[in-house]
Amino acid sequence: MIVEIKISKDKVKMMPVGSLEALQREMTKRVGIVYPDVEVIVKPSSNDSLSVLRAPDKDKAKKFVENTLQNTWESADDWFY
């Protein structure tokens, strides 16, 4: 499964250096618990978006990834270093 997280360039400019890499590592760890074959890509873009590709059950996987991403953002103080 491939998870692609795009964050708007305006938001990326306001984020600390290393944020995209840290988010990629944390999402790989969290999503990998349920989907061990996951590849997470985090990159700047013109607008925010989330894509889930090559998932066995795309709707279920996307919902899981959306919830995981939300929880990850909310707990950034715990994992961002």
C-alpha cells in the first residue's frame, strides 16, 4: 500500500525544519502496524491532499489512514524531535 500525504507549500514554510521527514517516519510506524507493506510519502504541494493507493480495501484503508494522520498531528509534541 502507498500513502501519499501532500501538504501545502504555505504550511510547509511555517513548519520546523525536518517536519516532513519526521511525519513520514511516524506515519510509517503507525500505519505499518496494520499494513506492514506500507510506503508513506510526505511532500509539499500546491494544496493539501491524502491518497491511498494499492490497498486491499481502499475505503477501509483510507479511513484508517485519515484517523491515524489526525491522531499523529494531535500528538506531535510526543513524537516530533
